[in-house]
Amino acid sequence: MSQRRTTDKGGRATIRDVAKRADVSVASVSRVLSGNYPVSDELRSNVMRAVRDLDYVTNAHARSLAGGGTPTVAILINNITGAAFAHVAKGVEGAATLRGWLSLVGTTGDDPERELALVNLMRQQGVAAVVLLGGAYDYDEYQLRMARFARSLDAAGSHLVLVGRPPLDGDVPATTVDYDNESGAYAMASHLLSAGHRRVLVLPGPAGLTTAQGRLKGARRAFEAYGVPFDPGLVRHGPYDDEHGYAAVEAALHETPDFTAVLAGTDIVAAGAMQAVRAAGLRVPDDVSITGYDDIPLASQLTPQLTTVHVPYEEMGRVALRAVADRREGPGAARRKGTDAEHLVLGTHVVVRDSVQPPKRSR
């Protein structure tokens, strides 16, 4: 199949642009991209450099985005087994199905480079939207590259949606569907402080993750509001899994055993913390109060049932898909391409169950 040789609507690079940048003929570019003809390493290198520089999209489906076909939304998630963002994916997929759209899921493995590579691949595949789930690692190169992909997606008729992470810096054509992460942690820390706890072990999550940074910031803000000194020595960073919850509490019981409560960054971390408390011959909440964050089904299945922060994950997924659909199909959709970034924030609240009580005297 011959490559399209005219400028696409939206200003996407054409095969002629690639040929001009690489200083070769259109036929040479076509041979390199098709892979069906022998070409020199130098020619291939020059052409592929031009393709990368121009963000040239060769996929036929991507070139036909503006036409018919069934829209596809790509859901990129850190770990498909993670309960919290699996609910976001469920919300996206359910809303997509109602509209007759297709959904596909890819995993990033908590690797920013893989995440960027998958966004680029989905752009080349011509999806209607790329939905990124979960916190991000906030460093300058990542921000710049993701912003470039967002603009490239927009130029190709697609859209980037960030769910559960901060918006990109600057005027980037992307939609952010977030929740009040910091305030949720503030409310939970306030709940512990109002119960009388003063020495709280905080397990916010990975140090460089925006989600963990927000939860730690919210906890610190609550201590400040209550006029209670915050001890950085009681902060333990680590992954959002039960192994970290267990290991952090086990270590803290030997190093700083005077803590009376655990503020866990997720319900999964809280479950590991509960196991460590019991393994030490202590009881929850009689000896140590424990709280979580997310309010996944596990929270009400633990013994005792877990006091946690409810996050409307499934609703976030539905909102994310609606935002994409409105840009494509709603009133004024044709005027929305390249418009200012959209930032939607959903609320959180504390769900009080059985895992918190006022502290006994220090152990």
C-alpha cells in the first residue's frame, strides 16, 4: 500500500516532509518504512531520525482517524492487578462500551520510560485517546516528553487523559481527572490526631511518586494545623504493597516503638501493617491503630474493618471517557482541538470503620 503524500488535516507530517528532512526521495522513505526492500544502514538511520524528529505517523488507522471506524481508547496502568486503578479501568471500559467504543489495556510496570514508549506506540496506532492511570514521577525530562506526545496526539485527532496524577505544566492539550489526594490524607491524619494519637508512623508510598508526595504533604499539614510536632523519622517510603507495610512496621517496632498509629498510603499497605502488628503479639486497634487509603473492597473485608479514605476510582474512569467523548462528539467538538488543558477534581472522604481508637499509654 502506498503512503499518503499530502498534508493531513491538523498539520501532521507527511511522507514528503520526512523525505525533505532526510534529504532523500519519497520512494526511499517508503522503502525504509515498508521494510520490504533492502536499504543501506545509513539510509535507514537518516529516514528514521527524520521520522522521530517530525513525529511522523505511518499507521493507516492513525491516518484515517478523522474518518469513520470504531474509536479505541488505550488504558495504560502501572500494574493490572492493582485493585485501586483496576476500578478506574473498569469505569473507562464501561463508559466506552456504552458508546460502542473499544478498549485496550497496557501495563507500564512502574517504568516512566516504558510509559512514554507506550504513549508513543498508541499514538502511532491511532487510538481515540490514551488514558494514563496512577501517579507520575515528576522530573523535567518526563514532563517535556509527555507534553510533546500530548501535542502530537492532539494533532493526530487523539487526546491524552491523565487520571490520578497532576496536570502537565504549561498550556498542554490534555485532560486531567484527579481526586483531592492531599485533602484526603489531611482528613485521615486529622482523624488520628483528634483521637489523641501523636506518634504516627506514616507510609505514604514511593518517595518520587506524585501520589505519595501529596499524601505526605496532607499528613504534615494536619500535624501543623493541630500544633503537633511532625517527626520525619516516622516516615517510611516504599512501594504500595503489603510486603512494604509489613517490613516498615516490623522495623519501626524495633527502632521507634512508641508510635501508636499507622497512616498507610493504601489499603494494601495497611493490610501488611496489620499482619506485622499481629506478628509482634500486638492487637489492632487496641495497641496500634491503622488507617488506609483508597477504600477498595479489601478494606471492609479485613479484621478489624479498615478506616480509610474513599476515592471514587470508578467514577473517575467514567468521567475520563466522557471528557474524551465530549471533545470528539459533543457540541463544539470541532473547535476543541488544541484548546487549553482541562483539570477535573473529584472529592474524597474518610470512611470510619473499626481500626482506630484512642491510644493507650506509650508502650
